[in-house]
Amino acid sequence: MSGLAEEDILDAPWKRHARRVGLVLVVAALVGGLVFLVQGLGGEAKRPARQVTKITILPDTPPPPPPPPPKEQPKPEPRTEAKAVKLDQPKPQDAPKPEPDPQIKMEGEAGDGPSPFAAGTVTQDYIGGEIGGGGGNALQFAFFTRMLQRHLQSALARRDEIKRLDYRVKLRVWLDADGSIRRAELIDSTGDADMDTRLRTALTDLPPLPEAPPQALPQPISVRITNRVTG
């Protein structure tokens, strides 16, 4: 027993020292594990949280209509300056030319009948109406022309140089207002130059008419003079 007691006394310090070391190691391990655990939790706490992006799938929709085209502004009309319009001045109309006076003709030999139509045909170179048929003063002009024809035939028959000549000529005569013969000329020829000369000479010296011509008598007056020598 004494021997066991001595061994116990000798072994006791060593065992106590070993126990202390073991306890220290256990404590150190616990502390180290605790530190590791704390650091691990702290690291996870500091790690940033993951951000989750939420994607929403929209239903298929037609694209919006394109914007309307811009309205075109009306272009301003070009400004036109009013120009003075030159109006053509109407040309003065020429005054109507006076129509030539109708010519009253007496054809045929002069006679002593009561009517101007007794010994010849009265004609006229105008469109005023037939003689005696409502043509104004045509009938009066015809009577006067008949008288002029007889007057000229009588005056020429008294001329010695031509009273014994056979001729049939047409004369054109102009009268003055008092009945005097202003001018007389041959319209055609007798066919004999000498006879034409004698007639022209005689026509320059004719006596005036016994009465004045009617107003508005167409002039010149055409008459036909015939002279026949018998026997």
C-alpha cells in the first residue's frame, strides 16, 4: 500500500498537468470553433443579396399605327398685278356712201302723145319702184324726163348742121335748179366721128327748159334721141 501511495504521489503532478493542457486545448478548440462560426455567419450576412429581375411577358399586341403625315400647307398663290387692259377703240365707221341717183331714161322717138309713154319706153336705172307703181316721185320724174327728151330733140332738130342727119344716140344730161342745161354729153357713138363731133358741139349750146326740174330729181338723166330723115 505504501508503494501504491508513493506512485500516486509521484504520478499526481503529471496527471494534473496533462489534464490542464487537455482542458486548455479543449477550450481553445471551442473558442476557435466559435470564432470560425461567428466569422462564417458574419460573412454570409455581409454577402449582398441577389437581385431578382422580374420579367413580365406581355401579350402580342399590334404595333401602334404610324403617325399621320403632316398636312401640307396650301402654297400661297402667286400675286398677280392687275394689268391695265387696253381696249381696242372702235374704229369710226365710214359714212355710207350716197347711192348714185337713179337715172331715168327715155327711149324711143319723141311724139305729141298726151302721156310720156305715148311714143317711147321710159326706163330708170334705180331700184326705187316701178314707174307709176308706188315708187315715190318716179312717175313725176318720168313725165319730166319725157318733156326733157322732147325739148332736146326739138332743139337739135333746129340745128342746120345736124337736122338732116340720121342718128340715134344716148345722152346724159345735168340740169340746174332753174331748168337750164348745165351739161350734156354723148354716152355712145353714132358710128360716125364727124357726126359725133357735130352733136357734141350742138350739146354745148342748148336752150333752158321751160320749167324747173322737180325736187330730188335723180341726175344725171339719160335720154335717147333719134332723128330720122324721110323723103
